[in-house]
Amino acid sequence: MASVTDADLKTMTQEERVTALGMRTDQLTGRAMRIEFNPDEEERFEYPWAPDVDFNKRTELDVDEMTSTEANRQIRALMEDGYGTIVIKNPRGKHSLGVGILTRLRLIFEGSLGYFGVGLIDGPNVTINGRVGWSCAENMMAGSVVVEKNAGSTFGAAIRGGDLVSKGSVGSRTGIDQKGGTIIVGGDTGALTGFMMQRGRMVICGNAGKNLGDSMYDGTIYIGGEIKSLGVDAVPSELTDLDKDWLTRKLTLYGLLPERGVDHFQKIVAGRQLWNYDNLEPSEKKIIL
Amino acid sequence: MAGTQYRGSEITDVDQFVTDTEGLDSKREKEIGQHIGYRYDVNLVPDYKRITPFLTKYMETMGWDDLNWLEDIHMGYEDGAPAVFDRNNNGWVSIPDTIELPDNQQDRDMIARELLIKFQMSDRHPLVLLRKAYMKF
């Protein structure tokens, strides 16, 4: 469909674009498409559509008088202008700030965020010099988010990748439905932390509330403090040397390595008693386009 | 492969899922009578001593101090062939025969990460076409 230009596409409706790009002409029934890597693929580190930003190009954005939507549009416009470091002034607990950023960026919030801050991100390094409300970095794909103070409940809900750090304590249901990535809590975490966790790693330096790792399917929880109670199918496991190396490296990175090291950490994994739906998986894994 | 696990059973041979495509390994697989879609240790953390120059350059470009989301990427095995799960198109991408597999899972994982990045950032990735069709201009 090389004859269709981006300019042409912009004038079309979504329905027309899908047809023009040939996405309706293939016979799909019963067809499985196998994709293979090309070992000679060009060396590239960013998505083809990502704006070309420079970390050394820095600016400030005061969002005091803006709505969340306006502020997010401004952040995108600054990225299109090549700014790779953006400092947000006066966020004042606004909800949904900094969401949907899909490329590299240094984003610094001078203050606290409300609900659903920096959700759905794929790549940026975010620093929040304050607190965050519910569901910070929900569905995060890649990058890092460092919260200097406490966080609300469902911190890192459904996170898929990247590092999410709160240097303080967090609420309940931390990392609910976590599907990858690393969540680090410098202080304590509330009840039902790691509820329905599917994979990824969680590091709690302090204590955990009731039902830690309840109904976890896979993944690993490392905890340095006391556990009020373990949830259904969450069981202790052996901390290996590789685990210790990884923990030491990760906690050092964020200035959270305890003085006594990581030897006292416990490792919690799935007890595998809830694996009842595996027999559906093989057919789901065939890609059909 | 001591310490490397696949759904509760220890992986004793790095080529286990290549040479024995039909085998049922974990207790769970034996119970249900078939092997489960993805076959690798999803909880294996990376050994940073084995990182490749390409991945180091990728980390620098992104401004990260470690592998970040790539810590969750491993070389798995589908139908006896090495492959990597690509979350951006929700499917497996096969490793070509021309690539020689190292004798340990950690080095294989590094190759998987490198290939996946190059593929995801290329113009031939399915997401490029999907984005053109469905993005809001």
C-alpha cells in the first residue's frame, strides 16, 4: 500500500484508512501467520514515529491554570519541539497528568499528583517530588517512575514493564494484576499487595499487610520486613545468589539498599495450586492476523 | 541450569524444549495431558555480566541504568523452535536457523532482547501498519 501517503491518510476516516491500507482484503479464516526475526535488521533504538528529543534540551511548564488535558497536550507539543527534559511546575494533585507518553523523556513533577498519574507510559523516566494518588503508573509498559514520598492504593495496577518506585509507604492492592516489570516500595505496603499477580517482580523493603500475594499466578515478591499474613497460594521460596545480586543492584540504583544488605529478604512465589486454566493457553498463543 | 524453573519443574537441559517438543515436564502439564504455551522460566532475573554492547547502547539511548522492561524478555520455545513473545503484537516471533544458540539461557535471553528491540523499532513491525490505520491524527 505504498501508494497511500500519510497526507492522504489524514484526510480519511478510520474506516477508509483501514480499507486503503489493505487490512480488509486478506482472507483470514484458518490462517496463522508466523513472523521471523531478521538478523540483519537495522540498528534502531526508538519507535519509527517517536519525536526526536534531546535530554539536554530542558524546559519548564507551569500547569497551575491548565486542565489535565491541556497540560498533557502541552507536554506532547514540547516533545515535538525536541525537548527531552520537561519540568512540570504546580501539578497541585491534578489527576491523569503525564499519561500516554510512548517514548524516551525525562519528566520531572515539582509537586504531587492525583489519581492515575503517568499511566500507560512506554519509555520515559519520571521523577515525582511529592506524593501520588490511586493507580499511579497503571498499565505502564517501560521506563521508570520514582515517587519521592508516599503513594495511594493500587500503585502500579496492571503494570507490564519498567521500574516503579515509591520511596515512602503505599496503600493496599499494590501491583494488583501485575503482568511484568518491577515495583519497589521503600516503606510499608497495605493489604492484598500482589493480588492476582501474573509475572514480574515486587520488592517491599518494609512490612506488608494482610494477604500478601493473594491468588498470585506467577511472579516474585521480595520482602525485607514482616508479613501480616500470606494470601491464598502465596508460598515462601529460596532466595538464590542471582536473586541477591539482582536485588542489591536494583535497590542501590534507587538509593534504597538497606544498611544490612539483602540477606534478610524473603522470597514469595506462587504455590501453583490455582493453575486451573492453563489448558486454554496453547490455542491462544497462535497469532492470527 | 540449576535453579531455573519451568512451572514447578527444574529445567535440567537448556535445549530441553527444543529436543523434546512433545514431552510433559511439570506436574501441572502431566495433570492436563499437554504442555503449556510458553516454555521458559518467566521469573529468571538477568545476569548483568552477560549484557551485550547493543543492549548497553539501548540503555544509554533511553536514559536507563539497567535493562528496564527487557528484564521480562526471555527466549522461549514454541513447537520446539526458539522464539520470543512480542507483547506489541501479542504473538511469538521465531528465531532464524542461522542464529547459533549459546549453551546457556542467560546468553540466549540477551540475544532475544536484542532481536526483539530491533524488530519492534523496525518499519516492518505490524504495529506500524496498525498505527497508520487506527491512530488519531
